[in-house]
Amino acid sequence: MAKTEPSFLALTINSFEILALTPLAAVVLIFGKRYIWTFTKSQKFIFKSVKGREPPKSQ
């Protein structure tokens, strides 16, 4: 007969693995985002305004 639920030991081990990997994944995602955005923001040609489409100037 097949078990429908993993044993308590398996659940505990899986829980510890998730708890150990979550901070590591968060750090990788945060620094990866910083690296990508730093590169993207340094590319000035991406953010140049097109002639005729400048925002209105406040007087």
C-alpha cells in the first residue's frame, strides 16, 4: 500500500533545506537586480527623449 504522506523526517529535512536556501536565493536576486539595473541605467541612449515628445515645461 502506497503512503499518501511523506514521513515526518522527510518533511523536516525538506523544511530545513527550504529555510537554508531562501536567504541565499534572496541575496542572489537582490544583487542580480542591482547589477542589471546599474547597467541599464548607465545606457543613456535608452532614456533620451524623442524630439517632439518632451514633457511639458513648467513655467
